[in-house]
Amino acid sequence: MIVLLSVWPGTLESTMTEDLSPAERYAAARRRAAEQATALAGFREMYDFGLDPFQIEACQALEAGKGVLVAAPTGSGKTIVGEFAVHLALQQGRKCFYTTPIKALSNQKYADLCRRYGSGKVGLLTGDNSLNSEAPVVVMTTEVLRNMLYAGSQTLLGLGYVVMDEVHYLSDRFRGAVWEEVIIHLPESVTLVSLSATVSNAEEFGDWLDTVRGDTEVIVSEHRPVPLFQHVLAGRRMYDLFEEGEGHRKAVNPDLTRMARMEATRPSFQDRRRGRAMREADRERERRQRSRIWTPSRPEVIERLDAEGLLPAITFIFSRAACEAAVQQCLYAGLRLNDEQARERVRALVEERTAAIPAEDLHVLGYYEWLEGLERGIAAHHAGMLPTFKEVVEELFVQGLVKAVFATETLALGINMPARSVVLEKLVKWNGEQHADITPGEYTQLTGRAGRRGIDVEGHAVVLWQRGMSPEHLAGLAGTRTYPLRSSFRPSYNMAVNLVEQFGRHRSRELLETSFAQFQADRSVVGITRQVQRNEEGIEGYKASMTCHLGDFTEYARLRRELKDRETELSRQGAVQRRAEAAVALEKLKPGDVIHVPTGKFAGLALVLDPGLPAGRSNGHRGLEYHDGPRPLVLTAERQVKRLAAIDFPVPVEPLERMRIPKSFNPRSPQSRRDLASALRTKAGHIPAERHRKRRSQAADDREIARLRAALRAHPCHGCDEREDHARWAERYHRLLRDTKQLEHRIEGRTNTIARTFDRIVALLTELDYLRGDEVTEHGKRLARLYGELDLLASECLREHVWEGLSPAELAACVSALVYEARVSDDAMAPKLPSGKAKAALGEMVRIWGRLDALEEDFRINQTEGVGQREPDLGFAWAAYMWASGKGLDEVLREAEMPAGDFVRWCKQVIDVLGQISAAAPVEGSSVARNARKAVDGLLRGVVAYSSVG
């Protein structure tokens, strides 16, 4: 059942008793008495505010024994429904698990529930903490519950309710599968409470929940408790994005449209230099325009918001470094948002929260600069910060002692940190591969922070004016309130062995067919089938239109296509041959070769630092190896160090000169790059680039092309006056026929997709002796205890005794390769590694991964589909080794060139996997389990140990 609620709070309860007959008043009194006898009545008395209609509707459904899906905007109070599930569980003497996607949210919810019910009734289970795990109410991350379900934990006994907060996380391509695993595998007796942001396909998701969990009521509320107003800040003026149009419809502010049009027609500086002198009147008009339209600086934005009474504010900047720079800019501008009393409160709270941090670490962590910003009411918030620092910022912001926060988008993911205003500097962000426009869903998530319920009358979203901005595009983002929920569910190796062990292969396959991913795929097939039917009707029409009275035009069209395909094939072969010659030339390059990059963004003179040869070809030097051809790392004449690809070398390249690379050269040092680039220009700047002549086309001498051309000329249809008209219809006919076959292939591909992937995984695991039919071998049982992206690689390393004989610090270095993923691309030298046994073990891990990668290819297990083992990343091995060896924080962070927050997070992930390895490794005849526990002790110290949130 779908309930759509967009009414104002209180309208369900405000029934007028005047003018009712005695019988109607009696019936109303009976209803009120019945309501007072419900669990909801007692629950409502615990709060000093009235519940909204959607909250009441969801709680009533829960009390009636139904599961619920609640989709409502950020800040609307969805968690009230989750807390009612906790209330029901305690009243009924059953357990309730409250799951969240991130540890910070788990900690926050744990603290909230402890305040309400007392710490004796509430427990916490995350990767870092285990507190009172057998309590009737336990807050945990979703992964912890998934692991408990697979392990058949006794803690599940008596479980009555599971609350899945932020359930829209199942769209996350890295972790989303965990949510579906939990939903599918929870016992039928458990009532599920799903809390989601507003999604456009809540009905579809609710239908799936109804299928796998039984009677589920879907309640959608699109009402924001605090209305949100959209603005654009340009120069000194704040413009409303919308203005009231006809019939109360919102229209884009015409002032913004005029500004955009004016900017688009304004000539650039270069245009004005090239053109004739402008008339004085034109110059005066442009000066007036320029004085109104400019992007204000960060301090100016905060001052403007402060003057308008719009603080506290969160400014979203999609860069960690830019967040830190923004704080410094505000400090240099002399901004002070706190009075002396507030400064003293800030300092007292900060000193209390950071008392456990050693004094020598405070300098390393930038504590004093951070504290100065906090005292002035200004702070950054991003994943690179120390978790303790982030917690302090969150606490001070909620208390109103920090009024301006510059944050990356990670702050928008669930942390309870509402503001009066939200500022977006740009509508473009780096998505890991390219700069892309933010989506309507991301815009809604970010601006959803604006407006504090019970404090603000209204919230404000402010976008800074940027050159080239489209007000219509911004209005589209602001006007699209929802985004679709898409499953990211894919079977994994660990999932396969756990399922087979519990249910056998046949039943496991059936269970996976009930996933939301397969549910969505099956629904999409219906629409594709309709399209196929429409296409088939069109094909018949095209076939009739291309009929020729002189002969069989279908045959003539086939000859034309064969000729075109042959010409395309010869062109492709020529391109392949040129690429092969270019690759051979690249493989001959050595460090110190001076080359001319023929094309691409970095075309021009360059010095080879590392040839980046394909795996298995060392060419007599050490360096990074790649499986997709040579990837030379070069220093350009413009002082940039970049890893190039084959696409930058469409023709063979030859060394122009040789240069010695100083041993002291550091690619990360601007001074080193400047000096070496200067030497490069001096050495080879005068040498002209070699020009490559175009080759004679292969098509000119090809016999097959000559034969097809002759056959075309001899065909009867070649002389038809309407030949080209027939040919156009024939082209449409074959294009539609091709499209239809592709659609039929998609239908075939989407049917039983999850089960087919599972079958391939099972076949590979059978090949490796992890499974024998429905039996899980000893190797398989070990794999069942290893969770993570590289679960199979970890299991194979244990199986082949790769980590035997390693010290705890060396083991920590090796395990780091299983979890670490660099944030940036590979535009750097080979990572520094510990020497001796650790280096040999890391090399063996890469060799095993290569074998598994080849095996996955044989079994058609595709990493691009989210299945399979990515290559281990050795970039954190040296940092993990140093820290586990007892080195100081200053030295480790300097060597790792990594922010403290990232360092802590990766250490905690290594600790988590080490814990899994200590449980999975054999106890007798092996030192791995013992050394894994020692490695945990070595890592869990200092800055890692006193960070309570991972």
C-alpha cells in the first residue's frame, strides 16, 4: 500500500468537534480512547512536540505488524519511526537492531538512544567498538549485521525489529550489496523498518520489499518541515532563483536570465584586444555590468550571510585542500564570528576532547591552526581530517559555536548537522574520473541540510554565480526533488560460499533471484519487449519502401554494406598496426630518454622518468608495470609529471637525446621539477620534432574491395533512378533490424543475470577447490570468514602460506594492499616498500592476483560489473609497516604524504582485515594468526587508538 502525504503537521488530528451529533461525538470519544490504549500513545508522550502525519501513519503500520518503507526529505524526522520500532521491541520484550551505513552515524545514534533509554539497554557494534552487544537494543553498521547473519550468531535470537537507516545506500556501487543481503536473509519473523531519502521509485522498491519481506506499507512524504528558499549570490546582491509565475507556478528569475545572456555576449579580453577600440559608451556600460556580476570571495560570502542573518552555514566545496584553504582565507581576512565568551567555551570543549592526544602529535596534526579557526567560529570538515577533530567540529556546530563550515560532500551523508543556510560554490565536481555536473539527487542531498527544525522558520540554499552558469539548469536541479533508487547488488566469492554452506547451490540461486537488482532487471524487460514489437512493425514498413522493380534491392544493399564494412576493417587494421609499432617503440624507452610526445594534452618535449612497461618486461630497470601496454611517466617541458597512455602515441616515437636524472630528483617537489625541466629545455629545446608521412591506403590495392565494387556496378538495381531513395530505406531497415537484435540480446542478458553471475563464481570456486557441489571445503570455510573486496586473494595467500614467517609489521604492510586504494591516479613513481621478506611477500601477492585475474577472464567474471578482484594497491604498505614498527606520527605522515584522517581510516581498515585473518588462519603450525593479533596491537596505538570514529 502506498501512502503519499504532503499535508501540514497536525491536520490529521485537528478534527472539529463542534456541530457533531451526540452519536458522532460518542464515536469520536471511542476512537480517542482506543488510541490512548495503543503503544503509539505512550510513545508520543515521550516527546515534547507533536508527530507529523507521515510519522503517525508509519508508526500505526508498525504497531499493526507491518513492515514500513518511509521515504522523506533530509531533516524531516524519519528516525522517529525507527525509534518507535525500538520502543515496540522493548515493550514486547524483544530485540531491535538499528543499522546505519557509517560508524559516525552509529556512534551518534548510540548516544541518542542511551540518553533516552539508558546505557544498560543499548549496545554498540562497529568495526572499532563492541559495547554491551547482548543488550535488547543494539546500534551497528550494516556490514556487522550481514556478518552476523552469515555466521548464524546467537545474538540474533529474540530479534523482532531491524531499522535500516539511510536504506538508499543500496545504490552505492561499493557497499550497496550489503543492504540487499541483509534484507533477503533476515528471518521472516523480523519486522523491517526502512528509512530512505526521497526517491522517485519508492513504489517499485516497496513492491520488492513486499515480495521478499511480506506486507510492507510505503509512506512517502515530500513535505519539508522547514521550507527551503533558493538563491544565487552574484557580486553584492543575493537573487532569488525563482519568482511566482502565473497560477502560483515558479518561474526562473528574469534578472538571472538577463545576467546569463549578458555574460554570454560580453567579449573576452582577447576579443577586445583583437577588435577595434570600443566606444566610450560601450566601455561605461561594460564597467557597470562588471561591477554587478562577479563571484564573491569566500570571506565575502560569509560576511554577507552574517549580515543577512543566514548563519550558521555549511559551504560545500568538492576538494579537501580547498576546504582548508577557505578557512585560512577567512582567517587572513580577519573574520571573527564568535565573541570572547564563545571563544572561551570553544577552547574549553576542544581541550577536553583532545586531552588524550600527546603534545608532540598536536603540532603534527595542525592543532593550533585548527583551534584558531574554531575560536573564531570557522572550520573545515572532510574525510582527510582526524576523526576526533571532525567530531569536535560537529559538536561545536550543533551548539552554535562554529558558524561557518567548509565541507566536502561526505558531510551530507547522514551526519546530523543541520544549518540555516547551505552554500554551493560550484555545480561541478570530480567524480574520480572526470569533472561532471552534480545530479539532482546530489543537489537535493546537499541542500537538504538547510533549515533547522524547531529553530529556523526557513532554510536557504545559496549558489555562487560562476561565469557560464545557466539559471535554467540550476532551476532544473532545484526543482527535481527526487532521484531513482538503483540496485548495485552483485554476488561475491564470500557471499557464494556462505550461501552454499547455509542453503546449498540450488536454494542459493533462488535466493539471489529475489534480489532488488533482478527485480529491477525483470521489470525493465517488459518495456524492452514492447519496444521490440514496435520495431518489428517498423521493419515491415521499411522493407516495403525499399522494394525496387529492377531487382532484389536487399541483395544490392547487402553488397553496399559489405563494401563499407571491408573499407572500415582495412582502416581499423591500419590503425592497429600503427598502434603496435608505437607500442614497440615505447617498450624500447629507458629512463633519461628525451622524446617528443606527438599528440594529446601533454604534446611536446618530455623526459622519460619511468617507461611503465607491460607486466613481465623489465627492460633492465625497476619501475611500475602495467597490463594494458606501456605507460611512460614523463616530465614535460612545462614542469608537469604525468603518466601517459598509448593514446598519446598514435605514431612510433624515437629518443631525441639522453639526459641524466639526478638521484635527488623528487617528482612531488616543484623546485625539483622546475630545475630538471629547465635542463630539458636547454638540452633538447632546439631539436625539431620528427614528421611522419601518411601511408598509402590499403583499400587501393585490396582485391575484395575491387570485387565488391564490380558486383555493385553489375547489379540490376545499380541503374535504378530511385536507387539512393531505396538505399536510404534499406539503411533504415538494417539499422532498425540491428537495434532490434540488440534489444533481444538485452532481454536475454537481463533474464537471470544475478543467477548466471553466481553460477560463474561457483564454477571458479569449484575449480579452486573451495566448493564441491553443495559441500564447502576447508578452504571455502576459511573464505567464508574473510569479507572485503579482495576476499579470494586473501584466502589464496593464506592457502599458499605467503605470510608465514613475516613479522607483525611486515604482515601489516602486506594486508594493507588488500584494503588500500589511492585517491589519485598513478601519476607517480613506484611506491616505496619495506625490504626483505615483506617485499617478497607483496610480490607474491601480485603474482597470485595475476593468476586469479586470468582465471576470472576464463570464467567470464567481469570487474566492470562489480564482480572480481581488483589489483592490490601497494601504496600504503610502507606507512603501515612504519606505524606497526613503532615509528612516530610525524615521521610516518611525512613519509606517507597523507592527511591524518586518511591515515587513521586506512589503519583501521587494515586492523579490521587483520582481525578477520587472525580468525580465519589455521591455529596450529602457523604463525599468521598470532602475528595478525600482534600487528593489530602495533597499529592500534596513538592517533589511531584515540580516534573513536573510523
